[in-house]
Amino acid sequence: MIRCSFIIAAVAAAMLSAADPIATLTARTGAVYVILEDDAGKERSRSEARPGAVFNGGEKLATAKGAKASLSFIDGTVVDVAENSELMITPTDEWSDKNKNTIALLFGYLVAKVQKITGDDSVKFQVTTPSAIASVRGTVFGVGVGDDGSSLIGVEEGVVDVLGDVGGKNTVSLAQNEGVETGLAGGPMQKKREFMLKNFEYGKWNDQLKEAFAKNPEMAMKAIDKRFETAMKMMVLNEEGTKQVLKKMHEVAQAREHAERANNRELVRKLSESEEKLFDALFMQKMQEKALTGAFISYRGIYMKIFEGAKGSPEMMQKIGPAMRSMREIDMKVHERKQEMKRIVEGDRDFMQARMKANNIDPMRVRGRMEQKMREAQEKGAVDRERLERERRERMEREKDAPKPPDRKPPR
């Protein structure tokens, strides 16, 4: 789950200054590139990345065969990127905490070392892939994305929460030496299994995926298409939800003005509480938008990877052609959705800042409250799953140990 915060314009400008980058390339081996794209997702430039290169969000980093790269983030996180990998550092905005960053791993493999701050159990780092979202509270973990868009997340130390789809309905928490694999269809993830980070061989795992993909590429392409359509529908629903929240905020603000003029202190207090709850709801809408944006980036990356791999094979191109969307269509639709959400929020920016000031709403307090609610919901879900599994095992044990009834002959 992505944790975001609404920061008023003056604070946002300071956070997003180029003098304070999100990440820095600290080491590299072999050919490593920085890729810049325009708003529609089209590549504008590709240049060699040298140690000391800074990333302010929105850039892609790509490693060639035999190459490696290390990124250091502003919060102390270190990400080691393996060969033949490509990732994007998700852009930040006034809704984002620059100390809580997101990487979209398009394909390849990385290992992240996220610092744990004593007493702080909130999410520090997130990696999105075409088939999963991994949220981290301080840990050492690896993420691999295969050539078919499948993902594998494994933990060496700490805790990682994995969502298997953009809707967040398919979740699992991984502890030390646990891993899970997710496919593209958005169905149930595989069961957690033992995972040793130091023994994981990405190349062998990816070769198995490529072999399976070659046997039935149409199914994989349809699965990606399905996820793209689902994410697009969710983005539209999220926009409508944001409009409704903002409309309600205007209504409550107007009612509060009337109550203040009437010197109705009790009503003013209740309406103030309502406004704070509406800001909570608005945060949730923006958090969902950012999660979906990361998903779109990942889908586009795997489309390009599959397309590039199939170009040399007319037979493969013929198989995936009917299910393959044009990159232009994907880029245009995603761009439209981003612009629509920006228009919705920009239209009420001054109003929202005025209401935050009137209610003395602290963005950090709101963010912390939302994160606490999410942790409680997730822990409750984990407890319920564990309880159900424990009861199932106990029931099976009782049935196994129970005496069998004597055979009875049917009545004549």
C-alpha cells in the first residue's frame, strides 16, 4: 500500500527542489543508462549514467548485459540493480513524502536494503511490478520481474507486505527467509515458501518463465490486457470518488460558515471533525491514484519487453499480435487519466489549503493516522487468516483421530 501526504505548496516546493534529489547513483559496472520520457511516455533521451548522477523522480535507469548499478536514496535506502534490468523512480508531488519512495521495476532484478527507524512502523519504501506491489517497513529483500511479467519477492530480513493486484484484495506478508511468486492473471498468489536471497538465481527462474511463455504467449498477453483494463476502470472510479469527496468538502465548509455566523459552537465542532475525516478520504483517493500510476508504468514496461523480444520472430509476432495493444493507445489513455486527476485537484487547490488552515490540519498527523488504520486492517486480516488456517488444521486432526463408526449393513 502506498502512503502519501498532502503538503501545502510552500513545503512541497522545498521538498521537490533539485538540490535535494530523491536518489543518487553511487556505483556502476558496465553500461548503465538514464532514460528520460515525455508526458506521454515516449523516450526523449538516453544517456550514459555515471556515479554521482542524481534522480529527482520520473527517470528510468537501465542496465545492459553484464552491468550492475547501485542507487542510494535520501532516506538511506540502498538499491542494487542487476544486469538486464530497467526501473523507474516514481515522480513525487505535493501529495508525496520524499522520504517514502516508490520504484517501478519493469523487468530484471534488484535487492533493496531499507533502513529501519526505531519506533516507526510505517512503510518506508515500495516496489511496484506488473503483477505485484511490495511495501516495506525496513528490511532486506529482493524483487524479480520475469520476461512474461511474473514477479517474485523474497525477504532476507524484516517484513514485506505484497499485494498481488492493483485492487489490493490479494495480499500476503512475508517474514525472514520467505518468498512468494505472482503471475499476471491477477488470481491467487502462490503459497509462501522458503526463500534464501543469497541462493536465488534470477537467470534460471526467468528462463523457466520464458519457456512457459513461448508455449502459450496469447494467454500471457490477454492477462496483461485484462490487468490494464481493470486498472483503467479503477482510475476512472477513483476520479469520480475524488470529485464526490471534494463536493462534500465544499458543502461541509459552507455549513460550517453558517454555524460560525450563528455562533453554534457545538455544530462548528462537529463540522470540523467531518472536514478532517473528508481529508482522510481525499488522502486515500490520492494514494490509490499513485498505486495505479505505478501499475501503468509497470504494464507498459512489460509490453515493451515482450514486443522487443518477439520482433525477431514472425511466428511469435503473429501469436501475440491480436492481444497486443499499441503503445500509443496505452500512453494516450494513461496520459488522459493523469491529466483528468490533475485538473480535478488543481481546481480546488486554494480551497483545500484554506480549509486545512481553518481546521489546523497537520498533514503529518493525517498521514500517520491513515497509516495506523491501514496497519490495523492488515494485521486484522492476517490474524483472521491465521485463525481460519489453525481451525482448519485442528479440525483435520480431530477427524483423523476420531474413532471410525462401525460398518452398518443396509436394512433389508
